[in-house]
Amino acid sequence: CIAANRVYVQRPIYDRFLQALVARVQALKVGSGLEAGVDIGPMIDAKALAAALAFVDDAVASGAKVLAGGKRHGDQGNFLQPTVLVDVAGDSKCLREEIFAPVAVVLPFDTEEQVLALANDTEFGLAAYAFTSDLSRAFRVGEKLEDFEPFHPERMASRILGMGDVVSLVEKAAEAVNEEDAKRMEEKMRKGQFTLEDFLEQLRQMKKLG
């Protein structure tokens, strides 16, 4: 349910991303989940495998290209080759419905507004993610992208700083930030000026409080 099937990549890095993704996907080992070294297990049943293959066939019929996989793996069991699709038409089923299979549809985008419209243009979407080096953009996207995984500073802090009692530390940090500083940070985020360094500085201050 949390696996991303529609992957939107900014156009300047689109080709490079595809090359790296296809190489990784082709290196995945398909087989029984009880075997060592296996990356991709079987579909839950024959019906699920048939549905996944139907998604691929539908996309290809509308002009999509298969860069990896796209077929059943082997002649026994309900295994699907990990698949990468590109040049997928907007009305293809794999862009309109949840796939529940190791199938990645990769599409380029040019602007933030464009990708938000594309990502939100579905009745489904059980999970959504954003990857960016621009923290202000992450906050903006988090507010506008439906089904976005909420941003939790305390979780990131626990990973970066190795804190024990993160909740207690966040409460202390909240008490230490005066109203003026809070308004200043809020204004920077609203204007898209809140940088990764700003966030890391907040984490450093939190660590001192601990």
C-alpha cells in the first residue's frame, strides 16, 4: 500500500534517473521470499498476477515502452518481473488505479505546479512522497500534495542526532522558542526561505537542550 507506482522526475535529471533505476530493477532477484538474497517475491495469487500484466498490456497498447520486465517471471508460481514503464498515456489504467505489483511508471515534469496537479489527479493514492534538497519546497509540497506522508521533525531528529527520548526533547525545544522566533521561522517557511541549514540549526539547539 505504501509502495510508489507513479514516479515523477524533474526533466533535467529524468534520463539519468531512468538509467540508474532500470539498472537497479534489472539486478533485483525474483523468487521465494524464504530464499536468501531474494528481493521480489510472488504476487498473492494468479488473479493478482493477471491483473498486473493487464496493467502493463494496457499501457503498452497506448504507446508506453517497457524498459525493464513487463512479463511473467518463469513458468511456475505467480511471479512478475519487476517492471519499469515510460511514455505512458495519461488515461492508462496504471496511472488511474492502484497497481499493487512491482511496476514503476516513470514520467518527467517541468514545474512544481505541474507535478502537484499530476500527482493529485487520481481517485486513489494510498501514499505519496517527495524527494528534494530544498526544505522549503518539501514544506510546500507537503501542504498541497494529497495523501502526503506528514513531515515529522522529531523522527528526522532521532535519526540524525541519535536521541533517546525525542518527544521530551521536542517539548523542551518548543518551550525554549519564544514567540518572536516562532513567527520568524513561520514567515521564512511561508516565503519559501526556510533552508536545510535553518532546520539543522533547530536540531542543534534541541540537542543542547537535551
